[in-house]
Amino acid sequence: MDSNYVDDLIDDDEVPELTEEFSRNAVSFEDLPADLRHILSEINRGNVTFRPDPRPGEEEVTLKLSRPVLERFRASGVGWEGRVDEALRQWMEEHQAS
């Protein structure tokens, strides 16, 4: 996935216009419940990410990776899971049975 992945998911026609009414109804971060503030803070820190349901042909699995491998992929930023998938695909291509 390229760096524009999230932008590709957003349809500008579906984004509501920010009106005065919207601003009047807005709630400040400090006024949110503590558990929601915590979750939003963790997302902001990159500790929690939104993962959409798997696309057709994909399946969510639990996989144990060595700490150095995991840290290296996570350090590469958002979309690191897709890069793990791509690395495994490349390995499969290079090690096809003859």
C-alpha cells in the first residue's frame, strides 16, 4: 500500500460540510468519557490501528514473529502488515517447487 491509502478510502462527497451547527454540537476532547479519550490517545500514538474487515481473498490470522522482525516491520509505519504479506509472497515466488 502506498502512503495515500487512507486518502483513497475517503470519498469527498461523503464528508459533511463543517457548519456552525456542527461546531455548536461538537464536544471537546476533555469532555469525552475517559475510556474513549484513552482509546483515541492510543490511536494517535500509533498503538492501535483501525483494521477493516479482510478483503475477499484475505484472512485474518494470528502469527508469532520474532521481536526483531516485528519491530522492523512496525517501524516501517502504517501498512506494515501488508508489507509482511508482500515479503511472504516474494519468498513464495523465490521458493516455488519445480
